[in-house]
Amino acid sequence: MSDVNPQRGRSRRGNYHEQRLQPPRRDQVRQRRAGTRHILNESLLKMIVSNLQPLEITAGDNFLGFVEALNPTVQIPTKAEIRSELLTVYKEKEEELRRSLASADDIVLTCELWSSRPEDPYLTVGCHFVDRNGKRKSYMLKTTSLFGDESTANIKKQLLGVMEAWGVKEKVHSVVRAGMPQMKNVQVEWTDMPCFADTLDEVFKDLKRNDQLLDVLRKCQNIVRFFKNDSEAEEKLRKIQRQLGMRQDELVMYSGDQWFAWLHMLQRLLQQYRAMVMVLDEGGKTDLILNEEEKEKLKNVISALEPLKEATSKMKSGFETISVMLPLLTTLMEKLDKEKRKSNNVAQILLSKCRKEFGDVNNHQLAPSTFLDPRYKNRLTDKNKRQAKDKILKELTAGRNCSPAQVSKFKDMLERYMSYESSSEESNPLAWWRYNGMDHFGELSQLALKKLGVVSTAVPLERAFSGAGDQFCNQRSAIEPENLNMILFLNSNWSKES
């Protein structure tokens, strides 16, 4: 017979169910509420930093009304509570980044000079390095006010201060800069690199200084502005387009200095111009109608800028390695030269300015970086290959008392690398050097990772060559100065995490 007492078993089960049915204690309720509130605070903070909003958004009537409509019982954190959460998360992510930087070998900085108001310039500094798996890691380090002092001495001082604060001064070998032409040719302890996107914008700004060209561009702006501000005229435009079976894309208005935004505006204008002329003529706005010479200049501007768009569209999102620049510039200048031969004087001016800013693509300072990119090494001219090999050999032997046999060994390694199969254009050259290159070409791998770790732009490509850049700039200008550094830091280093 069993010794189990059925009554005793029922009693134990009964006690268990009674315990489960008991209401939670007050301390348990408080813990649950605290946990829920923490999740709410963190989620709200992530929304704020992801969208570059000021903290005071949480006190706005529209935001409070929206939340109340969703759930009237939810308590929105105060600005002080959100700032406390901001400080906590910032310190956590800052400490995580310090640990990551401690394991990095070579570091590249990017710096952007910008301002929310002319008298209030800021310097934003980012960092980039290649991890153990051959992936580029990019982070924001610091946004600091220059307090009205944009001198080279102050910018250099601020950069050195950021390096020392993060403990990376000895690891930084290159700095890519945007928005600070005053730093060109300044003596610094690192390799100075201009931002590709910023340089292209400067080339276009210089192009716009041509008086005859500027007059046409302004007239094109006025045409678009007229249709944007006159709803009746725009409705007539759409009616004529429907009758003619034309596309009815929205007109684009732009007045800044970024070439890609101008190209977008001018392309849309030319696409719809036939219908526009009918509306302008009917409304007596003949002063806005382009004459034949002006139309020719408009077409020449578009044809000259399209090669820039075609070249930059091949660049990937985020940050692209500097090694892509020489193949890209070579293609760009070939296309501009082709347009020049079609008697496109705008392309001729643009080509001349590109050559002045970017240098001779057949004997270029970026040849060593392109040589070390397994995707593009065979695209170099013979002159670029020779000077790349000479410079790389010099770097490999620098600081060593190399015997002729050792120098010969390095030369042989470079030849073996050149004869090795090229990788596909979609491949990751950093990962290639971490694995294939390390196995086959030893010491060359470390130099390659250092050079290919340099990025081509000071800001992510999605900001450099799209309207998202203007939106980003407008949003960050509205952030409270006391929170600006932390919000931009977390926007880059935390907000996109899952």
C-alpha cells in the first residue's frame, strides 16, 4: 500500500494555489511600476535622440494630448527625469566606447565645423577604426562649442583636447575635415584629409560665382518659386500636363550650396518646362521664360552635374573607404572631359576646378590606398602603380635598418600581391586584409588596414549626398546647448541599437 496521504497532497496543492491567487505585495507592485516606468523613460529618450528633438518636447501640449489619447493613465516623465535618464545612458555608452577604443590599433578622426547661428560655431568629432573581424566601426566622440573662435589654433586645440580626453592621441594617424578651409596646409601631427563631399560642394560654389551662369540659376529659382507660391498657376500647370500626357512630379525649390540639390531642382524644372511656358505665357509672366541661350545653359549645367551624381551613387551608405576616391575621380573626370568635347562650357569649367581641387588622377597622392584595395589595385595607371609601390616600400622599411635582402623580400611581397586575384567590387576590403591578406602578405596587412581605415567623407554618405543632410542640420540646431553633445553622441552611438 502507498504511504501517501491524499489529504496531505490536497493540502499542499491547495496552499500552492492559494499563494498564486494572493494579490501582489506593495513592494512587488512598486518594483513592477518602477520597471515599467524605466522602460517608458528609456523608450521616450530613444525617440528623442533618434529624431534629434529637444527634451522640452515632452512638455508640449500636442505631445501630451497625443499620449493622453493613447492612454490617459500614462504619466509622462518630466524634463528633469528625462535629463537624468539622458545622463545615465550617456555615461553607460561613453564607458562602452572607451573600452572599444582601448582595443583599437589605428584610429581616424572626422571633424565637421557647423553652426546653428553665425556667431555660434560648433565642432563635431567622430572616430573610425577597423575591428578584429575586419569591420569598420564609426562613433561620435564629442560636439563642442568654439565660442565664436574659428581660428586654426583653437580648432587644433579642441581636436587635441578630444583626443586626450578619450585617450587616443597616440593612435590617431589621420583626420578628415569638413567646413574648415582654414585648416588646409596647417602643420599638424596627423595626416590632414579634406572631406570629398565638402570639396565637391566647394567646387560647385565656385562654379556659381560665374555671373552669367548665376543669372540663369537665379531665374530658374524664380520660375520654381512662382509656381510654388501661386496655387492657381500650379493647378493650370497640372491641367496642361494631364492634357499633354506629361509626368506631374512635384517641383523642387532649393537655394543652398549643395550641387546634388541644385541638380534635382533643375532636372525637375527642365522635365516640366514645356508646360510651364504655356502657363507663364498665358499669365503674362514672360519675364520668367528662358530664352534659347538660357535654356542651353540650363541643359549644360544638368549635363555637367550628372556625372557627379553617377559617380557618387556608387558609394555605399555610412562611411566609404578613401581607396574608392581615385577610381571614382578618374571616372568623373573622364565623363566631364567627354561633355567638354561636346562644347559644354559648364563641364569645361567644372573639370578645370575639379583638377585644381583633387589633383592629377594619373599621378595621385591616394594611389597607395587604391593600390592596397584588392578591388581596385589593377585600375591604376602605370605611373600611379610605380609611385604607390615606392611609397608603400618606404613605409614598410621606415625606422628599420633593412638589409638589401629584406628590402628585396618586401618588393617580392608587393609583386605577389599585385599578381593575386582581385576581389569583387561588392566585397569588403577590410575583411579581405584581416583574413586573406594576413595569411598571404603578413606585414603588408597592417599597413593596408591602416590606410583603408581612412574614410572619404567627414559625415555619413546619406547626409553628404541627399536632402537628409539639411534636415539633420536643422534638427540639431534646435537642441538645447546644454544637451547637444549628449544627444548627438547617443543619436550616433545608441539610438539605432535594437
